[in-house]
Amino acid sequence: MSPLSKPISNQQPSCLKIPYTDPEIHSVLTHRLLFHLSQVKEGQPIIVVCVGTDRSTGDSLGPLVGTSLSRYESHLFHIYGTLDEPVHAVNLQEKISTIYETYHQPFVIGIDACLGQSSSIGCIQIIDGPLAPGAGVHKQLPPVGDIHLTGIVNVGGFMEYFVLQNTRLSLVMRLSDIIAISLYSAIKEWKSHSTVFALRE
């Protein structure tokens, strides 16, 4: 089974949590991502690591986001984790090592599904700091990301593997579309702004 992230408390000041039904969700996510992207230095590569597996409906969020992002064929970021080439528990350490060997001081954005309270199902979170992949299903795996995004796909706390297998694909697809569109928009806007500033200097 692939990793699944542990939900983060919404009490943390560095955490944004918003339901996918919010009419302003794209704008809210994009602006929060722009805030985090302001940490990225000129020339620092952006790496998006989408954790999960297509063998479990609930845990397919990451690979779905990675596949959606790959369709943009953008040179603004590099993607690890798609439906064709997922990043999961078995190869996660290897992929992380490859990233840090390949890129100089990369800014890594982690993406994963997570389980949470019933009232939080369908929420998307943007959190400062790394993912704790596997924590939701009691696995110890290396942390991922300078920041991370998670989609809460189902209820946690009991029979997690069974719950993941019985998660609605329609919800996972909606969350993945919102995350991919918002992340691409934020990176594109950040890059255009940083290019303008560089030209003015």
C-alpha cells in the first residue's frame, strides 16, 4: 500500500483548510500558494512530488494531480508522481534522493491524500513544512516537501485501508482538479511576477 498523509490540525497558523465546495476556492488556494512561493529564490527549481497509488481509489489523489499537471507540459516545475509513474511507499526514498542529487536546493511541494474527521471530508489543506506520508496508515516514511497540500478524502481512525478502497472516485477527481489548476495558476503567476521584478532591477 502506498503512503497516506496524516491530517494536520487546523489550529496551526501556517495551515489553510478550505472545503472544495467554497466558491472562492481557486482564488484562496492560489493566493496562499503565492505567499509560500515568495520563499523561492531566483533560479531555485520547483519540484512537485505527488505521493500515492492508482491501486487505491482514496490514495490516487497525488497521481491524479501529477498527471493533470504533466498535461501543461510546463518548464516552470518538475513533476514526480503520476498515474503512469507513481511515487509510493516502495520508491519514495529513492525518488527523494534522486531529486536532491539532480537539483540544487530544490523547493519541494508535496501532495497527498489524507483521512480526517467526517466534517472535514472534501477539504483541501495547504501547510507549511513537509508531508508526513504514511502516518495515516501507521507507516514511517521520509518527510516530503518545504510545503505540502493534502485533500481529505475520507474518515480516518478505523480500518484505514478498507476506507481508502471504498472512497468515492468522484470526490478524489474533484479535489485533484482543483489542486492541479490552483497550483499551476500560482506557479505561473509567481514566475511572471518574479520575471517582471528581475527586469526592473
